[in-house]
Amino acid sequence: LECYGEHVIDFSGLLMWWERYPNGSYDLFEGGRLIGSIDIWPIPKTTFDLFVAGKLKERDFREDDICQKCDKHTYWYLGDIIIEKAHRRFGAQGRLY
């Protein structure tokens, strides 16, 4: 929410995306605590076209806007790259897995 305000999905939306495609979130942990994440989601061409045209915002993605499989998928949505403020500029993102 720091940068994008109203355009960002809330936690329940992110959870719905993850339930559709659990491999979409790559997380960084330190001492068992989540400190960062990169999220990338397979989307259908129709969702891609609407998003690129500015007719669909991230917060408006519905369940069927995230694919359950990524077999030879052409369209991907990079949802976010997040790292806790305390770990920025210290190379923590290089340990993301």
C-alpha cells in the first residue's frame, strides 16, 4: 500500500490468488518470519488485455483472472516485490527463495 494505495488488492484477495495458484508466491524468511515476497501469477489473455488497456485494476481481479495451471503459459502478472523496510538496501532480496 505504500506506493499504490487504492489499486492494490487486500489480504483476502491475495489469499484467493494463492489458493488458485499456490506456486505464485516466492517468499523470503529470516528466523522463520516472513520478511519479503515476489508474487507472479498466470493470467488468461483476456485479463492481460484488459489490464494493459487500463480497464482492469489489480484490486478488481476475480478468481477466474488467476489461472490454476501454468502449462506453457504466455501471460504472467508480476503482482509485487515486497521486502520489509528494515531489510532494504542490505542484500536480503538476493536470498529470496
